[in-house]
Amino acid sequence: MPRLKERVPAIEGWFTTGDAPALLGTRCTGCGTYTFPKGQGFCPNPACTGHDLAEVELSRRGRIWSFTDNRYQPPPPYVSPDPFVPYAIAAVELAEERMVILGQLDTGTDLETLKAGQEVELVLGTLYEDDDHEYLIWNWRLVQ
Amino acid sequence: MSTSRDVAILGAGMHPWGKWGRNFVEYGMVAAHQALDDAGLEWGDVQYVSGADTIRNGYPGFIAGATFAQALGWNGARVSSCYAACASGAHAIHTARAQILAGFCDVALVIGADTTPKGFFAPVGGERRDDPDWLRFHLLGATNPTYFALYARRRMEAYGATATDFARVKVKNATHGLANPNARYRKEVTVEEVLASPIVADPLHLLEICATSDGAAALILSSLDFAHKHGHDNPARVSAVSTVTPTFPNSIIEMPNFATDSGAASAPPERTFRDSIAGAALEEAGVGPEDLDVAEVYDLSSALELDWYENIGLCKEGEAERLLNDGDTTIGGRIPVNPSGGLACFGEAIPAQAIAQVCELTWQVRGQATGRQVEGATVGLSINQGLFGHGSSVIVTR
């Protein structure tokens, strides 16, 4: 029986890994501007002098702005399975945050059926594995 | 047209683009000597070297102005080098121009050259978990064509653009570049051939994504006084250089970022980043898009060329496909775009490319673009964008 691998985020502090996973960003307590990945002590809004950025979970749902796929193996540091498996990427608009965030689309998403404006939800997927770990990443999945 | 802030372009030179596999300094020397010959000047006349950088071996000091100054033979010229990703060349032009206009020098060499590895551009090596360029490859597998393809698909979704429209951009540029001795690819292609090439990043095919190339480009810039005193009565001129950054909130996803700015607390800017790149150049030169005779735009992908038509103001948003299909942007049309053949025929040699665009405009306004001349061209615009928010646009007049 295969040993159960430990599931760990591929990067610390960018998303939660519970039942309802969410991206972790920051929101300026002064003006309300969001940042992803998390901001670093200063608000990016030039009209705001805020320095207090609170960590927040970003909206788990958004709408597709655009999408593509990748049919050729990227160079490192992308960790590719052997043989390479193509994957799809979407740019997703979050309404509350008024920003667009990239993410790979859930495995098996059929590009032919995608349209701008479709609703997607954040889920966790496996970015790559080694002998002991399964490295998790956020994916966008079409809301049926 | 002429303003007191013009500088003269006395010389332009290029080493042909290709995959030559030699040291970039060699290419740079060829371009520099050609530009000096074109200007009728000696290397000893150059008082300032403005180098366009790219990152190599993890730092930008290797491919830099001083590298070429040493290769040409140390002459004590002052030097600067600037890194602005794909926009480095235009930023180097801007620096040289500012030195001339400030009166710190009369004659400057602007130079960029590179030798590129095969395949996708990759980030600097090592484990760089604080570098968005490293992270986008590691966490997303987002290559440069990923971003180009997102923009291309957006055109399809927003304006009904088709794969055939995009392929026609490639066909046009391939035809334009046929007679250009500096172009790497000089071969006609058909829409069918473009669409039959493998998809790299849907909807973009292999023949629609610019390759990475070796190449070099150089310019000799001078004050107008110096030009007149040295027999250049009516030189080509740099009439504007735009090096703008975005205005917050930038709502278009940009390489190498994971996300756009948030517009939650701010009204969108009047102009998108790419609109503002062209707008700043046009305003500085005191011309409108309707005054342009020719444009060299950064066609990293076929579809991206269409975005630039709208960003420059050659047509309204969503009308670029019609402009292309009506033949307006073909040589002989109303506003020929990429008569050089563009990146479609060159591939990209990062620190040289924005300088090469200005070499082409120089030859166009002088009437020296043999086999690809836009008849009567006197005002040309180049435009380009480097990752991390580097805009660049240059207006050349005569």
C-alpha cells in the first residue's frame, strides 16, 4: 500500500488549506485597497498613506476574465511531471476586491467550453509531488 | 513638428538578428561601428555611452554600456546603463537624450546587444521565493506566452476576434520583413500555415509567438547644433521618448504578476497603462495618432499587435481587426505597422529590440528602408513594454 504523503502548501502564507480554501491577501485598514500576494507594510494606493495592512481571506468565487493553456513544458523552477502534462490557466476577476488573479484551472477543465464571465471557485490542487510530500496550490474550478 | 527638445539621430546600425551563438559583444561592435560610419564620426568623438541592460548571470552589469565602451577601446567617455526589461533600449535612448539636452555631452552612443538561449525565457536561477518572476514559473507555470495568450483570448471574448485575424498579422509582418537584411526570418507564410503550426498557448500558435534571437542595435545621437555643424542639415530626430509607469490601479494583468492592482478604493485611471505609454509620447511630440506615417510596435504575439493599434489610437477599441483586414496597416495602407517585419521576423533580442525599432524608424523617415519603404514617411512611433511596469515609446521625425 502506498505511503500517505503529507499535503503541504507549495508556498507558505498565500492561501488557506481548510474545507473552504481561500487566497490570503491584505486589505488596507485605511482605504480598503486589497493586495495579493500579501502587501508589505505600505498601501499600494498612492492616494493613501496607510501602513496597516490586515491579512484577509479573498473572495473564493470570481468570474473568468480570460484563459489559456500551456502545451509545452516550461523551464524550471516549474516542476513538471515526466512526461509533461499540459495545464490551463485562468485570469479571474474578483468583484469585491476589484482585481484579477491568475491561477491554474482545475485538472480536466475543457478549454473549449470556457467563456469569459463564467463563475469559478477556488479549490486546492496538487502542483507537484516528491517522495514524502504533495505540494498544494490554488486552482480555479468552474461552478456548475 | 520640430521642438527645441529634439535631438538628432546621426547614425543607426544593426547586427542582423539570428541565432548566431557568438558573444553578444561581437554583435554590439558591428552595430556600433555601422552607426558611427552612418554618422560620419569616429569612436573618439563619442562622449557618452548609454547601454541597454538585460539580466545575465544573475546581474545586469555584464550586458551594459561599459562592456561596449571597453570593447570599442576605453576612451574615457562617460557611461550609464539601464535595465527596463524589454523596454531597456528606449530607456537608454531617453538617458542619452537627457544628457544631450542638459548640455552634458554633444554626442552619445546608445547600444544594446544580446545572445539568447533557446526556448522559453526563464527566470534567474536559484531558489528565489521573493521574486515574482521566479514564483510565476514555479507556482503557476506561467511563461511569457501565457500572458500573451490571455490578452489574445480576451480580444476574442471581448471583440469577437478570430484565430484567422491573429494569423493575418503574422502573414502581413512576414511579407513586410522579406526584404529586410537584418531580419532573422525572411519567408512568406500563409494563414493556413500559421494555423497549422502547433498551439503553444491557446489560442496562439508557434508561428505567432516571437522567438528569442541574437542581435544588436546602436544609434548615434547628438544635439541639433552639433548635427548642423557637422553637415547633417536635415537629420532624423528623436522628438519624444515616453518611459511612463502605470497609474494606480492598473487593472490589466501584467507579466510577471499574479494579480492586478485592486480597484476597490480607487477610480480606474483615465488611461490604461498601454494607452498611457503612447499618449505620453504623442503629447510630448505635439502630434496625434492621425499624424503618424508609420509605427513599429512590439508584436510579442500576433494578437498583441492588434492591442497596440488601439493603445496608440490608430483606431477605436475593438476595431483593430478591421484596420488590419482592410489593409490599413500593410505597407501601402493608411498607417503601415511593422514595416521592418516586427518581432515576427526578428524574434526578440531584449536589450537591442527597442533600439532596433528606432533604427527602422530612422531609415523610414530618411527614405532608406529599401524594399519596405513607407513612401513619404516623416513621423514614426515605436512602442514597447517591459515587464515590471516599464513603458517605452519613441517618436522619430524628419
